[in-house]
Amino acid sequence: MDGGKSVAAHPATDGRRQDRPGFLLDLITGTETELDSLQRLTEAAAKAVIGPDGPGPDCAAVLARGGSAPLTAGSSLTASELAASEDRYGDGPLMQALSTAGAVTVDGDTSVRWRTYQRRLAAAGYGGAVAVPLGLNGGTSCALVFLARTGT
């Protein structure tokens, strides 16, 4: 953890989970940390969405637990860094999806609300983003964002 800010890594390499229930994905893949589990989730999600002309979008995720800094991971380093930037800048579709429990779309026709984020999105080589919340129990929330490369 870095002073209350989100922790991002690619690939995930943090220490073992301590007295916290894991995700179902942990049981299947044998991951031992929340960050490893989140990393596997983003990789699986990115592979599950295939584009019409080849590779699908990149994927990133944020996992938030009350009292802990949010964890971020991504199917690529760029996706992971963009997800981590949401905590730094206090905006973005992942954070919005977490707070509203609703899907968020950011593309070329986006409202003024997402203009600053859209500049970071474009600078990272992406043309659009769709964030979706995942339903979890026990004061834990998670959201995935699918990031479409420019021109795809």
C-alpha cells in the first residue's frame, strides 16, 4: 500500500492474503493474494471478449474494501496504469461504476463530465471504455473496465 492510494501491479506480486475470504477464481486458479486474483480476473475477462477482427479489448479492475486502499490490476500494463490513475485523479468510469453500481460508457460522444478522463484514455491509446460493477458481499466492491484500442 502506498499511503492510502491504490496499489497497482502487473503482474501481481504482493504477499499472501491474511484472514480474508478469496474469490471463487482463487479456488480454480490457486492464487494466494487478492492482487493475484484480481490480475487473473482481468486476464480472463479480456480473453473472454474477442473483437470481430482479432484481439479484444484490454481489461482492468479495481477492488475496494472498507478501510483499505483500493487494489487495481489490468490485462496490460497500460490498462493497469489507467485504472490506477482514477484513484489519483478522483475520476473515471471504474470509480463511477463502484459508487453507483451501474454500468458506465465513455466514448467520443461522452458528456462534459468525462472529458478529462477521455484525454487520459486517448493518451493511453484507447478510444472508449465500458465499466461494469460486480456484485460482491461483505463491504467489498469490484468493477471491471473494458478498454477498446483506438481504431478497433
